Amino acid sequence: VNTFAAMQLITTHICMAKDLGVHGNLFGGIMMAWIDEAASSMAVSLCYTPNMVTVKVDELVFKRKVKEGFLIRIYGEVIKIGNTSITFAIEARKVSVYTGEEDVVVHTQITFVRIDEEGRPTPIPTLVKERYKHLAPA
């Protein structure tokens, strides 16, 4: 079920034996890394720079277990843009390779800041801010 109509697919992973925790389910830390990597790639692509850093990840609530052999599709959508930051809604869904059915496993919001070579916040390009101006704070 897509809770955010404008979400776009960022990446897909397959849950393999090496990704499982002691209970035979996808290890939460692996999922968190996949989410951060997916959102980071989206931030870098949209902001035209490799200099984007994660500054905040909201609560992650794991709603479903994921077993070996399931695909994980990670979707994202820009929900807020500031002068130096961009925030995404992220949703990870498990996908049955047999039926194609998708089920939300976890969702969160994650914020990135654009930085310069010294690590200081630097403005996101005007072109990007214009594209998402409807999301900017009033």
C-alpha cells in the first residue's frame, strides 16, 4: 500500500542469508543502512552534489518481519526543503517475488544537509529550491 502517492522507487535489495539476525529475519541495522544509503543517493542526485550528509533520521518502527528471499524496495519523496537541508519521507516495502505484493516494513523521515569542503552547511542550489518551493517553510 503506497501511503505517499508521489513516492518514487529509489533502490531494490534482496534479503539474503548474510542479512539475517539471530531470529532468521532481516537484521534491523541492515535495513537502517539500506534506508540511509537510498535516501543519500536521492539527496545527492536531486541537489547536484556529492556533499550531502545525514543529520537526522526520525523514528523507525519495524511493522513486518522480512525473511530470506524477499525483495526490499525503498521509495522516497521530498517532503520539505530549506536553505541548506532537504527532508524525505522514506518507505521500505517487502515484495513477494511470487505475487509482486508489496507490504510496508518500515517508514521514516530523513534529513540531509548540503555541506562545503570544510563541512559547513551551504545553500542548496536555487534551481532545486524552486522545484520544491511549495514545500518550503512560509
